[in-house]
Amino acid sequence: MLEAVAQYHGFSKSSTITNLLKKEFWRIFPGGTDAVQPQPGARISGQDLAGDGER
């Protein structure tokens, strides 16, 4: 089925998967993800592991 959809749209299979994920992401989060809070203990890019800025 993925091959048929990819061929129909003229994309590779990986591009088709990427486009489907993007479409679903914005359907689930139409206003972006600013209001979504990370789970406690989640590592966030750009923050140090200590969380206090000191090493």
C-alpha cells in the first residue's frame, strides 16, 4: 500500500511516510506544541543534566 501511495504522489516511500507524519502531527497539534509540557525527568535539548546551569 505504501508503494502505491508513494507512486501515486511521485514520492519515495520514506518521503511519503515523512509527509504523512507531518500531516498527522499538525492535525493533533494545530496550535503547535508550546502548551505541551514534558514529562518529569525528560531530557530537554539545550539544557544541562544538572538543571541548575552549574558544573
